[in-house]
Amino acid sequence: MQKLREWLVGTYNGVYKVVLQPSMPSRSTVLLVVLVFFIGLLWAYLISPIIYYNGDPSQLEQSWQNEWVRLLADRYAAVTNTSATGPEFDQSIVNLLSAVDDPLGIVEAQGISDPGFRDLAQQAQPGTAAPPTPTLLGNLMPFIIGGIVMVVITVVVSLLGKILIYPNLIEPILRRRSGGVAASDEATQRTIDAMRAARAAEAKAKESASPVDAELGPPVTRKMSVYLMGRGQYDDSFEVEDSNGMFLGECGAAISETLGDGEPAKVTAIEVWLFDKDDFVRTLTGVFATEHAYNDPALRSKLETKGNIVLMQPGAVVTLDTNTLRLQARIVEMEYGQGPLPPNSFLQKATIEVAVWQKAGAAVPAGQTAAAPKPAAQEADYGNFPTPPTRPATPAMPPAYNPPPANLPGAQPAQQPSPPRQQPPPPEDDPFGGTGDFTPIG
């Protein structure tokens, strides 16, 4: 699953971010196309509807179909009981009634009570199916489907035009006529210059010491993001991986807000973001704002909805923290652009250092067990083991009694002492299960 996810992320970044997104139509363009489509429908159906000539009565609006049936009923009533009535006349009425959608339903709805005319409407009924009852969803469906179709057509035409038609057909003609460099070539060159500047900044950063967090140590990811005015779609993204190549999340920098219209875009704020795979519900965002955007109340209130705002100046830092990751984005260098806009309001170029740390105690990914540290060799200590139970001592054999000599005067015969009381042996020391007799003899 991890490799599949990495493949999907890489494909998304490679196909959509690099190839398709720069050629996608803007939201304002799509909304304008849909708005024009709805205005056209409003004009066609309400303001200047289409007028039909020599149409079939079934194509008439329902009120006019009702009027058609009422006129036929009046004609039938005027001819009844005259010499003009007959089978041929009745058949002509049936043919005319068959031209509407639901002749019998219209007769009943209009309250026409002539039994002869109702019979003719009944004869005309089987050949025509009653139209379905219109619903609100059915009435809105053409507008919904039409809007979706217009959005799809706009996206497809924009992609075909910017990827195939313009660079292969229109741009060469414009280049030959002007003898200069096309706008798309300038944007491409700006992007290439930004990539070269980013590589140079990363090479220079490798020569210097990596930023070290007092708590987390060196970062697991350290990248340089370079913005140059006129660069196409400035939207850098970097994968965050640990020392073992395990995917931890993503981070990046992109345009947050621009000023004015026209090309190239005047960027007044850049946002940095951090995505943690263990906290995939949200993506944290911080904003570097120019001096003008930082002090302008309207722009500042708009940027505050995206995240914490930091005044853009060399050395300024934005910090983003998740449960397992910490991002620090630092302005390495920057330069304001010159133009008719307010001073210090848009960027000419900016270099941002993005460093990400993995916090201590981060969860080990599923399916991977962290190796336990190898214990240091030390002398075994058995002092904590309980001492073995002391075996009861076997009573010593009593000394043999020797009677005193009989020729000693005054000697009283000594009484032989009784042997000491024998203690029973412990059960575990009796290999005979308690059946042996080990009483000492003597």
C-alpha cells in the first residue's frame, strides 16, 4: 500500500501539477462560460423564444393543445344533427384529435360532456401515449446537465488549446512575426531559472551546517524553494521521509495571494504548508506576507483565514507543528519588485528554506517493528535471587555409653539417657515415598 500511495502521489504531481494544471482554465473563466450559457437559455426561452411555423399540434404548449380540443368540440357540436354529419366527418374529428398528446385526458380536464365527442376522443386515444407528468427535477435537469457539459467542454478546449494548438500552431506564427520570444517561452525560462537557483541554493546550504533543533536535532528533510517573478505556476512540493526512506508526509510552498491583473502575476504573499500522513484530516498552513499585505487590513484579514501570518523579511521563520512532524520555513533572501503598485507590495524573487523534523516518540509504522537497543555487556548479578531453603540437619548419632568401672568406690550407677527425639525427614528428601525406615540403630 505504501508503494501504491507513493506511485499515486508521484503520478499526481508529475501529470497534473506539472502538465495539466498550468494549462487548466481559471475559475473565473469557467464561471464566466457557465454564466453566459445560462444567459443564453434565459434569452432563448423567455426573452426571445423561438417561433415555430406549420408545426404539429403535439408540439404546442399544453394550454394551446387544450384550445385545439375545445375548437374541435365546438365544431363537432355545430355540425351535429345536420346533413354534414356522418362517418367521414367523425373520422376527420378522430384524426384531428390524434394530433395532440392526450385527447381523452384533455376532454376530461376541460369538462366537455358531449358523449359523442367523448367517444371520438376515446377512439383517438389508443394511438398516442400520454406524456409524463413534468417534475421540478425534470425541469431543472436540462440546466444542470447543460452546465456540466459546458464546464467539461471548457476544460477540454483549454487543455487542447494550451498544450497542442497554441504551442504548435499559433506560437510559431507569433514568434516569426514578432521576431522575439513568446510569452510561454519566457515563463518556461523563468521556471528553469528558478529550478537552477533552487539547486544552487541547496548546494550552498549543504556546505553550511544544517539547522539543528535544540529538542529534535538535525532535520530529516531540508529543501530550498525559489520564487522568481514571471515563473508559471509556483507550487513546490517535497516529500518528507525518514532515514530509512519511510514516507512521513509532504510539505511545500505556493502562491497565496496576488495583486492586480495581467502577466506576470504580482505575488504579495507566499504560503508554506505541511501534511502529516498520521494526521491526514488537515493540512497546516502558514503565510509569509509582504510589508504592504502585512499592514493592509483587508489583505491581512483575507490571509488570516489561511494560517499564521509572518512579515516577509530575511531570517523570518514560520513554524508548523503536527503530532509527529515540525516544519520551519525561513526566508533566506528576498527582493521586492518595482512598478506602479504600492511600494513593497509584490515580490521580484524569494528563496525559502524548508526544514522538517520528526518528533521523538513518533509512532512506528504498521508492519515495521523498531529494533530494541542492544544491552551493554555487564557482569551477572545474582544478589536479587531468593536464597534456597535450608535443609533440616540430620540429628547426630548419640555417643555410645560406656559404664563406669565397677571398682570405683562410691560410684553410683549412671542412668543411660534416652535418645533424642528423631525429626521426620523432609518429603522431598525421601526417595522411597515415605516407606523406608531410617531410624538410627544404637
